[in-house]
Amino acid sequence: MKRQFGIVVLALVCLSMLPLASASAVLQRGQNESRTLIGHVLTKQDDPIQKAVVYLKNTKSLVIKTYITDSDGSYRFPGLATNVDYEVYAEHQGARSDTKTLSGFDSRKQANITLRIK
């Protein structure tokens, strides 16, 4: 009888730990994954804008990163968290693009957002 009780207790302990192991695996996976935002800054006529400043705001921490566009108007923000929303916009010579959002629900490993300066 004592042996059966011990087996039942052991089984219950093991079963109770499954949700913890599962939650831990999900947290570790989320921490190891990241995504990249790429894109271009263009004029209304679709010409690339070199040396525009692109602003990327983490809406959770409010940290802002910047990138100065390359000669082809491209920008790149690697290593972004997968579970956070980001706002991105560009400025060049006093003009500004609309603000776009990269959602935490967007599961793409590499998102592409084009910004147009008005």
C-alpha cells in the first residue's frame, strides 16, 4: 500500500511539473528568437533618399533607435524582439514620412516597410 501511494505521489509531482517545463520552453524560445526590419525611404516619385534618418521606437520600453539610410535609401534594424510592437518613420531635410507599425503579432522573421517622405 505504501509503495502504491509513493508511486501515485511521484506521478502527481511529475504531472504537475509539465506546465512549468512547457512554459519555460516557450519563454526560452521567445528570448532566442528575433526578427529584422528592413526597408527603403523613398520620395513621392519612388526615388531613393540617401542619408534620411529612420527612427524605430520600441513601444514597450520607449527606446528609440536610429539608422541613416544608405545610398539606395535602404535601412535595417536587426535583432528586434518578436513580442513587441515597433513604430517606424523617416525624416529628411525637415520633411517626414507617415509612422508605420510593426506589430508584435507579425510573425515574419524579416519584415519590409517602405517609408515615403512627403
